[in-house]
Amino acid sequence: MSTYGRTHARGTEARNKLKKAAAKKDDKPNTPLEKLRAKPGMSNAYSYSKNNIFAGPHGTYPLTRDSKKIDPRRVLAAWRLSGHAADPEKIKRNILSILEKKHAMPTLAARLRKSINKAA
């Protein structure tokens, strides 16, 4: 075996050790935003425009796209994904109250309310 091969192998070992050390360092969230995003249901906290309407805390579970018009696809997505939140029932209550306050999509709000009553 040549000298080059042994040096190369040692270099690879050193690189692997550095990669493992970096991976261990990255396991723990460092910034307040990373710590917030590590909580259940908060992985997209503050990812969206502030002009959106949100059903969750810290800019999570958006109900609109870039306008103030409520998007039914976003509403249904937030409803389905609310199970990942720390308090899913609160997210669902927020969605219903926003739909009722905005007088938006009364049939969708009624359908969602029925699904809560069936589960109870």
C-alpha cells in the first residue's frame, strides 16, 4: 500500500469526524426561531407574508394566500393539519370563528362544524 493511500484514509477519517461533530452541533436549535419551529405544529412559523390571515399562533395555519380573500384550499389544509398542533381544538375553533367573522364560505363553515359535532 502506498503512502498516499494511508494519508488519504486518515484524511477521510478526519473529514468524517468533522461531519459527525457538525451533525451533533446542528441537532439542537440555536436561535429563538429554530426553537419555536421545533415545537409541534410550528415548523412554518413566520414563513408567510404578514398580510395573510392565520388560525394558529406565530403566523401558522394560514387561511389566505397573498390577499385578504380566504382560500378554501388553505382552510381545509389548516383543518387537516391542525392535528399536528399542540392544541388542535383551538386551531379548529379559530378557523370556525374566522370564517364566521368574515362571513366567508358559510357552507364550508357549516360542514366543518358538523364534523366537530360528529366527533364529539
